[in-house]
Amino acid sequence: MLGLGANAGRILARWGLHEKLWDISANAHELHIHDYLGGLIQVQKLPLTLFGAFAYNGHRALLHEVLFEHAKSLGIEIRMGHQAVEYWENEANGKAGVKILSGETFDADVIVAADGVKSLARKFVIGYQDNPKPSGYAIYRAWFDAEEHGIMSDPLTDFLTIHGDQLHTWIGKDVHFIATSSHGGKVVCFFITHKDNTAVDGDWSSPGKIEDVLDIVKDWDPRCAAVVSKAPSCIDWKLLVHDPLPTWISKSGRVVLIGDAAHPFLPTSMQGASQAIEDGTTLAVTLNLAGKNNVPLGTRTWESIRYQRVRDAQLLGVTTRDKWHGAKPGDSGKSFELPMPEWLLAFDAEAHAYATYDGIAQSIVEDGYRQPSLSRE
């Protein structure tokens, strides 16, 4: 399940993608928050729109497909299955480039590296190897057909299907377990975030074992084990984090890190994908306003616009995780609801970029570029 908040949703709707995204999104109207024994802590209302925009939550492959097809419809050439092995920039000729495993090279006015939490471009941009580190947590994830795997026929699990799309979470004991249904209750997925300090040397995603998931929830509300036991398989996804990077742009300003390559998010922020959308939208505006002959000013202005906002959104995920993981039986109240602050979700990244570009760009021209700093933590 991939979530795109209202701050990203308003941008995607502006691109004309609302109908396609809504058709594949889960549409639960409430989040039922339980303690790990099953006691109801809070029912959080989930409005259809928030601050005038829709959120889209669905299978990441389906959401990716909508964006992929949209890019193709704009005439953008997309090459799949190629591994980047080297980045460079040449200040003298105003170009940057990338080399792929086949030996083929590409150069351009700017290279945007959206190459994920284990980004190769990151070393080129910051000048040293800075690997992600374990967050201390991992997620088991599963996605499966509700009828085929017995969710609909079991009285312990049919709550996910008989009233359409549902969203439930159980919290406490340094764990949170989310079970949700989509497509009118026909498809179920679960996520369970738990302690895991395993070092990540290779892949951070690998096949998991259902018996390991069941062991985590063995003394929980029996509905949790009942849902988990129906899953045919699961993925073990290690959660990696980074301390804030000193910069997201290369020395000459022509190679840029965006999304998880620059700032990985915890899932409890529910903002990783949304902030990547904001990254791309803002970068498009700043490059357009700077012009082809002044790409470094565009990327440096972009970094200044984005840096503090991204960190604030990241920290929100840590706060939510810690609150949920510390919940105890008998707890209740709105304080356990997912935060949906106006500063985060009412934000229009495109409008904000247009409104702030001139002042920030002028400051960089007059005073010179300095790497960003965080005003608060």
C-alpha cells in the first residue's frame, strides 16, 4: 500500500489523474485504532477530501502504472531495466551525465537522481560514502485476495470485508499492526512495524515468514493472528533512515537527489511518496523560472525551498511511531489519531514555489550559495 496525501493529491488531480487514481484507491471512511488487546482507543474520521484535495491510497504498482502511463502520454521516453553506475558533471560546458551498466552514457543540463534509499548518486553529490542505517524497525507486508484466502468466511476477519473498505490498526508493545481492505473489501493487506536491529548489507527487502509475524502478535487481539494466518506470503522490509544530508545538490548544481535518495521517510509519516511528488513539482517550477542557461540557480533555489519542510514532515513520522508504540491497554482519545496538520496537507507545492522563487533566488545571486541548515529540530 502506498499513500499519497492531500498535498500530493492536489498536484496529481491538477494533472488530470484523479479518476484513474481514485478508481484504484482504498476508500475507508474511518481509522479504527485499537490497543494490542483489542480495546478501542479511538475512531478517527477520514473525510473524503481534506483541505480541498483527495488523498490516494492503493497498491504501489497500480499507482506507479498510472504515473508511468501519464509520463508516456506526454511523450517522455522511459527506459526500463538499466542500472546507473556513474554520475558526473562538467562545469565548463554546463552539462551533467550518467553512465549505465551497458556502457552507454547520457548527458543533460541537469540529472535528477531518484534512485532510492541506497542511492549511488548520493556519494557523488555529497562527496563521501554515507550509507543508510537501520532505523531499529522493520515491516512485514502482505497483499492478497480476501475471498480466495478465507477472510470473508472467518468471523474473526470478515470485519475487513462486510462493510466495504476498512482500515484498522492495533498499537502498543513497540509495535503497530495495520490491516486494511480495498476494492470494496475484496482485497486485504497488512503491515506490521516491529523492532529489528539486523544490519542491512544487501537487499533491504526479502521474503518473510508468516510464522515470524504470528509470533509477534501471539498474545494480541485474536483478530490480528487470524488476519496474518490468511496471508499466503509476506515481505520483510527493513526500514532504513539517514541523518539529514548536508546538501541534495552537487558542487556545480547539476546533479540533484530527490525522494528517498535525499530524505527517506518512516511509514508512520505517511509522507514519503507525497514529499517526493512535492520535490519534483517544486524542481520543475524552479528550473522553469531559472531558465536553461541558469540551471544551478534553479536547483539551489529548489533546495532552499524544500529542505526545512521535508525535515519537519520526517519528524512527524517519528512522533507518531513513538506515540503508537507506547500505547497501553485502556488508553483512549484523539491524541492517538494520525496527525493531519494544515501546514502539511493544505500545502500547494507548485503555488508555493512560484510565490517564493524570486526572493530566494535573488538572495542566492546577491549573497552566494550556502548549503542549507535546519532552523529547528
